[in-house]
Amino acid sequence: MNIHEYQGKEILNSFGVRIQRGIVAQTAQEAVNAAKELTEQTGTGWHVIKAQVHAGGRGKGGGVKLAKNLKEVEEIAGNIIGMNLVTPQTSAEGKKVHQVLVAEDVYYPGDNEPEEYYMSVLLNRSTGRNMIMYSTEGGMDIETVAEETPHLIFTEEIDPSVGLLGFQARRIAFNLGLSGTAFKEMTKFVSALYTAFEKSDSSLFEINPVLKTSDDKIMAVDAKVTLDDNALFRHKDYAEMRDIREENPTEVEAKKVGLNYVALDGNVGCMVNGAGLAMATMDLIKQAGGEPANFLDVGGTADAKRVEEAFRLILKDDKVEAILVNIFGGIVRCDRVAQGIVDAYKNMGDAINVPIIVRLQGTNADVAKKLIDDSGLGVHSAVQFQEAADKVQEVLS
Ligand code: GDP
Ligand code: MN
């Protein structure tokens, strides 16, 4: 589950990770009040106004702006709240901004220049260990750093039986070129950050930038936090941080009825049982010259009710020009599924307005094909994988 920057910072702060302080606001007036309160708490006169949406690259899209007085706070917050923010990580339509974080300006001048670093904590699946990935090149997107200057990205792997060790935190501070106060601050920052990662059952922390202020404090200026859905039962307070306005409405609906659905950009809807077969089906669609409109795993019980729910979800996407149903009847018999499809189709009346290609393979596949062919509905049947691909191609052209 993804959460907003301000929520991620709340979690970090609760584990003693130093953060750029801020207060979230829903309106321009609330933003002004937040700025006044922050000035009292921190002494800052300047504030950054940051759009709160589940997407990175907000700065590039005009979603992060510096305000030098309360009038600017009001103006900027007023402009950002309600805008459709387009960033390199959103679709072309962008994401609607419902709230902003009013934060203290932490790039104030002083003895040293402020410096930005990159730091993330995540699981390295090939070694089965958590790792801290970090770089001197903060503030820019890490994919570019990885491409152009890969030697500037460092990693530190953590042995789960002993946790992050002191020398590892010091190595990180050293590799970032720090000394004196900043060095000590960084080791504290890294230790607290790793504790936060483990205790919050997160699957990703991405802090870009981590800032060294002009007076050598180390803090998180940004926070992308992804929580592990499977551990949310242990964190009722985190579960409440879910903001479904940020999620795809069809995916939210699918979750409610227990279907595994992920929206994609293509024109061929897929209904498949089993995640592996679903992936293979998406490849098949590509080979046939189409693009998958979704990933949908209907699971083991493909009865009429579930099939109907699945059809309805797929058809909510108006880019869908055809639907490919690919079911392997192992535990569930193909003729049962075929009957389910026929029933669902009849039940839905005119709601199905695109051609459907059904490929059933496994137990009673021949009976199933006959059932569909004899139904008199606008459904094309296939038994072989290639046959199904050819039919997809045929209906698309
Ligand atoms: P992102 O663009 O979505 O990654 O949002 P960030 O939270 O990383 O902010 C983008 C950029 O805004 C940062 O890289 C900083 O350069 C800048 N920024 C953030 N906070 C401050 C601040 O307090 N003062 C100033 N002057 N710039 C800031
Ligand atoms: Mn950032």
C-alpha cells in the first residue's frame, strides 16, 4: 500500500528519524494557518508547499514551490490544491491534488552549502536480504544516476540475524563523503531509518533527497513509503492511512469482490485463472498485435457469478476492444466454466459490446467448446493457444 509523503514522514518521525517538519492542509486558508503554526514551532519564515499525490517527480511538474511569505503561501497553495498535477510518473491526464504539505524551508544559508543525497531501503530479492541503497547524487531521479554514473550508487546489505551493524552505518556516512558532526548525524539517521523500515513492515522506503543542512543536520526532505499489505493487520493505524482517491477505482472495486485485477493501458481485456497463465496470456496478446488492457486472475472458482463480475470490471475500461478468456480447467471443469460464461453473457444482456474469444483447455475442453459454439452468442471459441491468438488478431483487424 502506498501512502502520502506527509504520512510517510509521520512514520519516520515516530522512530526518531529527523524529518523536514510540516503540516498538511486541504485549503489555502488551512495552509496559511499551518504556515503560521510552523513559524511558531521552527522559527522559519519561508515555507515549501508540496502537492500530496501518490507519484514522484512532483517538483518537475510544478507541485513543489517555495513561499517566502504568507501571501505567497496562500497563492501557491490555492493554485496547487485542485490542480491536475502531471509529473514524469503520472499519466498524461495527471493526478488531482486534494491536499498540500506546508513544510519548513530547510535549505537556509549558513556555514556550508546544503547537500542532497539519495537513500532507499528495500528487499534485494536475489539475496533475500534487505539493503540500503544510497548515492551522493540526491535530488535527481535515481534511474538516470544508475544509467549515467552507476559507480555513484552504493549498497549495504543487512544480515537479518544481526540487523544493521554500527560499522555499516559508518561506511555509509564515509562513502557519502561526510565528516565531523554530519558524519555522526548520518550514522544516527541511517540506524533510525532502518529500524523504522523493519518495525513498520514496509517494503520500500525511498528518501530523495536526504538533506545535509547548512548547519550539518541530516534529515528526510521527501519520503516515499510503501507498506506491506500482508502486514497491515499488525498496524491498524497505518491501514487507516489508505487514500482510495489515489487508487484506480476499478482496482478498488475488484479488491472488494476478491478479484485480482490490475489496470493497464491496452485494448484487449483478459480474464484468466492463475497468475502465471495470466502473464503468458498477456504475452500472447502482444504477439497477436494487441496490448493487454488489464491483468485479471479470477482464481480457482470461475462460476457464472465471478465471470460476470469479471466481465463487468473489464468493460468499465472503454479502451477495451475485445476480451480474451483463457482458462485452464484443472480443478474446475471446462464445461462448468463454459456454462458460467454463457450464463453471465445472457445475464448481462447488451452490456457486452465487444467480441469475446474463449479458450478453454483441460478437463472436458471438448464439451466446453461445443457448449459455447451451440450457445448462439457472439463468442468465439478456441482450444489451442495459437488459435486463440489468431482469433484475437482477426477481431482486432
Ligand atoms: P519530488 O519532486 O516529488 O521528488 O518532491 P521532493 O519532496 O523531493 O521535492 C522536490 C525538490 O524540491 C527537492 O529536491 C528540493 O530541491 C526542493 N525542496 C524541497 N524542500 C525544500 C525546501 O525546504 N527549500 C527549498 N528551497 N527547496 C526544497
Ligand atoms: Mn523526491
